[in-house]
Amino acid sequence: MPDAADKRRARESDPTRHRWQPSERVPQNMKLYIASLSTPSPAALAVEIVERKGIGHPDTVCDALAENLGMALSRLYLERFGFILHHNVDKGLLWGGAAQPAFGGGEVLEPMDIYLTGRATREFRGVKIPVEDLAIGASRDWLGKNLHALDAHRHVRIHCLIRPSSTELVELFRRSRATGIVLANDTSCGVGYAPLDRLETLVHAVERRLNSPAVKTAHPEIGEDIKVMGVRQENRIALTVACALVGSHVRDLPDYYMKKARIAELARQVGGAAGVAELAVDVNTADGDTADSIYLTVTGTSAEAGDDGQVGRGNRANGLITPYRPMSLEAVAGKNPVSHVGKLYNVVAGRIAAAAVAQVAGVEEAHCCLVSQIGRPVHEPQVVDLRVRAAAAADVQDFRPCLTEIVQSHLSGIATLWRDLVHGDERFY
């Protein structure tokens, strides 16, 4: 009788082995493919690049305001009507202002303009919904809480350009409520992977550390507009950090250089705690040697004068930009949490991948891709493509029952996922 090794060799020599077969244990209209990851992990390559745009980067500000508005609308709809009405406020633009930074102060000469756009239900059953007031108020509130050197009233003009929802998408919402089956309001795909590797974890951790409340309290000169670009070459990691310094907390040029060196040291501390032995950190590498050639700001963000922003141009759903990983160009922030698969499938794909690694012994890495079809139930994607990297001597097909159960579990819960998303339990920027 053949042993396990003989069976594995037979499977590996079988010419049909890579012809993926849909599982029999998933909904009839959906195909689940489970296969081996055929490409090497980015961590095993000679070179890897990872980027993260911090909370004060203009693109991230746009994402945050869109998501904050979406959550505020969802909560308002729930409070007034008992359920979430149709909305997609996933479009937005930040037009940078003009400023004159200076040591010990500086001033904003022209406020930045933020344009909030998209679609939302503005009237329901004869009740008018104050979408514009909510959008402007929620945005100023977020800016005031998250950008410590910015005056959310004087330094920003907010324009609400949100129009009523389309009748077709409102009808999909109505049918969902009538049948109890949530229908996808778009044909889209979502992707996720797990786990984060060492470089990804480090880049994420450095930005979060520099933008942490503790660091802001101890070092108020550090603005929220921080971008971290990580490059690994073999075992050597180099981080290039762009960090806006707040002029009111910087005395002069020597003080600026001293505080810039402190930022580099804070980043190295994160690397040391993570066990990264070879780490180089460079901060604000475009700086010159004069006061008008350094990264000094009034508000702690380049949006005051040097840069513009847009929803969807920054971090992906897991908070990183990872060109060596599967990514979707879908803007997750601001989409409704009930039926917009551009949000739901990116969240669920990430959760499926994470669960595969955490719950199935022998699975070391997982990539998941889900694709929807507009008008179909959200829990029945057209295709689920799950690819996993198995430990040595393991066969992916041996994990099929466990992986199928994980997929089914996460898809069956997608109709109630909005309960997590409305309260900000997932962060997409």
C-alpha cells in the first residue's frame, strides 16, 4: 500500500494537478479554487520595496475623510431609520493651499480646499437628511483631532459636492431589504494576503510610531505628514522618511537638524525592537543647508502648500503600498459597508488569508482574490481564488477541507460585516 510520500509524488507528477477544480462545498453559483503559490515570497527575493503614507499625507487625509464621512452617514441612517441607506462617498480631492513657514511660527496664506464628492441618500420617506452639514462637521472634527498643528476652521475650506444616489443602486438596496439578501452594487474584485513580512511590518510600525500620541506629546515638532519608503537589498534595509516639521516648534537651522536626527533615531529604535540588525534611516533627503530649503511647515502637512491629495491614491486596504504583492486599485474608503464589494471583498479577502495562516497548520502564506458580479448576493462571489504556500513536505490539497471551511465562514458573515465597519473597527489608511 503506498505511503504518504508515494501519494505526494504521484500528485506532483499528475499532469492535471495544476488544473484547479472548484470545491463541491461552496454555493453552486460560486467556484472556489485552491492552489499552491507558485511565485516566491517577496521576503525571499534579493530586493523588496514597501511604502506607507502617514495620516497627514494629503492622499491619506482624503481617504480618512471619505471613510469618516461614510461611517458618519451610516450611523445617522441607523439612528433615524433603523438601517443603512445607500451611499458611496468614495471620491474626494484635496487642493493644496499656500503657506509661509518660519522658525518659531509661520502663517497659512491661502487655506487648502477639500472637495467631498460621491452619492448619498439625501431624503427618505419625506425626511430630509442633512448630508452637507454632516460632511463638513465630521470632516472638521476629524482634522481637528488628527492634525495637531492645523486649525480645522482657518486653514481649511470644505466643499460638499455630494449628489443623490442613482435610482438603480437605490433599487438594489430596496430589493436587499425586501428579500433579506444583500446584493452586490458593483462588479469588482478584492484581494488580501497574509502574513506581513519583516519589511512590511517595519515600514508600518515606523510610521505608526512617529505618528503615535506619545511621540507627538514628547516631540510636537513632528508633523503628521510622514511617508516611509522601505527598500530591502538582501539583508540590508534602508528607510527613507519624509517628515514635515512644524515651524512653531523649531528654533533655528541647527535645531531643525537636531530634531531631524531625533526622528531618524526614533525610527531606528523601532527597527531595533523588531530585531532588524542592518538598518539605515535617512530623513528629508531633499534638504539643503539654508532655511528656505528644508521641510518646514506651519501645519505639519505638505497639503498647506506643497502637495495635493486624492482618495484612492495612497495606502491599500492593509495600510501599505506593496508593489511585490497582489493589490487592487479599488478605493476602499467611503464605500458603503452593506453592499459595496469594493470595500467588503478587500476586507474579507484579507481576513480569509489571515485565517488560513493562523488556523491551518502547515500554511505559511496565503493570497486571496474575490470577484463579484453586480446584482448577485454579496456572499456568493463569482470566483474565490485562494493560493497558499505550504510548509516543506506538505501538499496544499491536503488543506482543502479546512480552507474551504474558512472561506465559507467568512463569506457567510459578510452580510453583517457592516457592524464592524460602521464603528471603525477596520482601518483602511
